[in-house]
Amino acid sequence: MKVLKFGGTSVGSAARMKHVASLICDGEQKIVVLSAMSGTTNSLVEISDYLYKKNTSGALEHLNSLEQKYYAVVNELYATEPYREQGRELIKSKFDYLRSFSKSVFTTFEEKVILAHGELISTALVNAYLQECGVKSCLLPALDFMRIDKNGEPDMAFITGHIHEMLQENAGYELYITQGFICRNAYGDIDNLQRGGSDYTASILGAAIEASEIQIWTDIDGMHNNDPRFVKNTKPVPSLHFEEAAELAYFGAKILHPTCILPAKLHNIPVRLLNTMEPSAPGTIICNEIEKGKIVAVAAKDNITSIKIKSGRMLLAYGFLRKVFEIFEQYRTSIDMITTSEVGVSVTIDNPHHLTDIVDNLKKFGTVTVEEDMVIICVVGDLLYENIGFQSKVVNALRDVPVRMISYGGSNYNISFLVKAEDKVKALGNLSAELFE
Ligand code: ADP
Ligand code: ASP
Ligand code: MG
């Protein structure tokens, strides 16, 4: 069985939902993961923000206008009055529930319940539409099988056991529709897989059912060789190795959630990126094969902070790096890039939450310099060290960009550079010109 995931723009209007229905109804049994309609999760975040700030009228105003948009979708989506009526009732009951949060205390617990509603509504609407069309479709509630553990990692044993049970209990349907993004945590509360997490739902599910393929349907024809939001004339990459795709996703290629490749890679399930707006385009296939001797793509990860620790005592001192890393571990802050020299070490982090405490502690070991608003530029491909000349080509492309750090050799798949945020677009453009044109 395949798992297909459709993102926010793919279900962003009644017309798009109908189009998705036409893509998934081919007689083949499949699991379909849906995101919230585009814009909804952002609106729900904003509504939560008003509730945190105890601005009830601000929250209600946004809720009411979002509710009206859904009535228009219901009107356009269904052809018959009973389904329209059922759709209106669904929207009313969900929004009445959302409005009830304005009367109670508001914490992250309530926020997560609110955020879950985008996916809860989109899946209910599409499932009812499929039923109106006479398709044998059933809704599998993600909150009944998708669970994360105390560390926020998917609880694969729980997920695998429960999804198999639910598929058995509901045998014989053509389509199983479920919500991306949402889950329960180790305590049973409603939680989520972080923004953009519907891709992750699809790959976790694919791994749990040993799917034959995971398809991520979005608004672009596959992974492009550079970020199309900042560089012109980018081109789709026909195939990527799991490791290459994982690096690109982690280092900013928004088309994929950062961690979504891992479950597919562990179970060797191919991931195909496809375009809902252009379904016949070949897209990108991500699997265990690598195109030899080629640099395939570039991505950029924003909001990076670099920290340099200089220490005279580092010279020949074993254990220095352990002490440094222990501080990051103590504050549960992961490090993205590392460069070292005899007198110092530079690292980057993307979560500055504990920056002050980390810097305070690092000062015990040396002089600490922090630079914020940096960007990691990641160049991905078959970068085995035997492939002579690749790194010089990449470095040469950045000859007129100030580079703060370079990391090469950590894997066979990437070279990363740390540059200032203001130099990001130039760096990406230079790399495209040098490597792909
Ligand atoms: P969805 O809502 O379907 O999950 P996203 O907006 O999360 O879609 O991801 C698709 C978007 O990712 C594209 O519209 C594109 O602007 C952006 N993107 C960033 N980098 C890349 C890349 N290297 N290749 C393709 N798309 C990319
Ligand atoms: N709806 C969620 C978001 O906007 C999850 C997703 O679309 O993948 O982040
Ligand atoms: Mg996405």
C-alpha cells in the first residue's frame, strides 16, 4: 500500500480538494495524509497568540472570519444539501469548541488543541466529499494511532501496533484518510510534530505499514536544485539519495520537513515528491541510489547563531571538546556545524533559547564570541573526497562572499558554509550560476 500526503496548498480551496479527490481515486487502496487548508494553521497560531495575551475579542474576530471562509468552502465543495448541512454542522461545532477556549486559562496545552483543528477539519471535509462521490473512504483519526514519546520522538511500536489494528478493523475501504501533523504525546495530550510536520506523519506511517512508496504532493514539481523563493531558474532534481534529501531538508529545503526522510530511509521506502498542480511532471524520487560524481542541490537554513570559544589551554588538551559539548547537552541544544583549530572551536546552533546560560558556562573555558543572524548554506551531492575539484568549485563560487565557517568531510554528501543573513541570496545565486548553469 502507498501513503500519499497532500500539503496545505493542495487542499487550499474546494476546487483543490476536488482535484485531490480525482488524483487519489484510481481503485488502488491507499492511505492519504492531509494537511490543514493553507493559511489555517497560521491563523490558529495567531488566534492562540491573542488568547495568550487575553485579548478575547481579537481571538473571536479572527475565529469568526476563519469560520466564514469554511462555510464558503462547504457550499462550494458539496453538490447535495444533506452533505452541505452536515458540513455546516461540522464547522459550527468545531468553531463553537474553539470559541470556548476564550473562557478558560490558556496554556500550551490549549494551544496544541487549537492548532490540531486545521487538520481535523480538512480531513473531515475531504472524507465527506469522497463519500458524497460514492467512494469507499474512511477516516482514521491520527489521534488514535500517532504518538510521540517523552523525547518528542515517534513511538514506533505504539504507532505500528495501532495503525495495523485500525486498518484491520476497517478492512475493505479504498481510501483511508488521516490527519498530518497532529499526534498525542507520552501523557496522552494532543500535541503535534512541529510546523510542516504532515510530511513527517506520512513517512512515519509509511514506515509503520512498510508502504511500497511514500508520495509527498505539493505545489512544486519536486526538489529543486536551489531555493526557488530566492533564486531564479531553479530546476527539479530527478533523483536524490536518502542522505542527500535528508541534508537538504534539514538545511532548509522547505519542501520537506527536516526529519521526514529518516523513517523512510530506515525502512528503505522510496519517497516521491510530486506536484498536485502538474501531476504528470516526473517530480523527484528519493531512494537508496546516488547519482555518481554530481553536485545536485543547494539549500539555506536561517536563524543560525555561531559561537566561538578561543582557549590557550586547548593546545594538546584532551577532553576540551567534551567539556564544551557537555554544556550544550546540559541545555538540550543541538549543534549543527563545528569547525576547530588548535586554539579554538566554533559551533552553530539554531535554537538560541538557552544562549545566555550556554555562553555563561562556556566562559569558564575561554573567550567566547557570539554572532547572531547567520545562515548555513548547504551544498549537497556525491561529495566523496576522491571526487577531485568539487570543493574548490564550491568555494570558488563564494569568492566574493564573506564566509565565517566551512564544514566538509562530515559526510560524503555535503559541504556547508556559514555566512551572514544579508549575504544569503547572493551566496545561493552564485552557487547556482557556478554549479548548475
Ligand atoms: P506543503 O504545504 O505542500 O507542505 P510547503 O510550502 O511546505 O508545501 O513546501 C513547498 C514549498 O517549498 C515550495 O512552494 C517552495 O517554495 C519551497 N521550497 C524551498 N526550497 C525548495 C526546493 N529546494 N525545492 C522545491 N521547493 C522548495
Ligand atoms: N498544517 C501544519 C502547518 O502548517 C502542518 C503541515 O502543513 O505540514 O505547519
Ligand atoms: Mg510542508
